[in-house]
Amino acid sequence: MNTEKEKKVFRIQCPGCQKVLWIDPVTQQVIRSEKGKRKKGSLDDLLVQEKKKREGFGRKFEATSEMQKERKEKAREIFEKALTSIDKENTD
């Protein structure tokens, strides 16, 4: 594979997926492509990622719960205010 023609071919590797392309500079066509090697994570890395996800879900749940409580409190205040204004109108 080390012929004179192949030395003129560009070898490009994607930094994201690690796929390798060999491109002919004259025709600008892909001569050959090769799938990238996947980086395998360790079990510890996967466990850490899952722990982070669970913590994120917990924080989101707490925030949603707090927002729900605030909405209920605001609705209760508006309702009580409406009742007191009705009571004032009836006593006048």
C-alpha cells in the first residue's frame, strides 16, 4: 500500500467519531474509508455517569415539587383574597 500514488492521497481522521477517510487530491473523491475505533468506557465510568443522572433527576424532581407548592400557595392566596372581597361586598 505504500505506492507513490498513495503517498499523494490525503488521510483525514474525524476527531469526533474517529472515522478515517483517504481522499484523492486530484478527483477529490473518497478512495477508502474506515470506521473509527470506539472508545470503551470502564464500568466505573458508567456507574459515575448513572449516579450523576440520578442526582440530576432528584434535583429536577425537588425543583418541580417546590414550584408546585408555590403555585398552590399562590392560588390559595388569590382564592382567599377573592373570598374576603366577596364578604366585604356582602356586608356593605
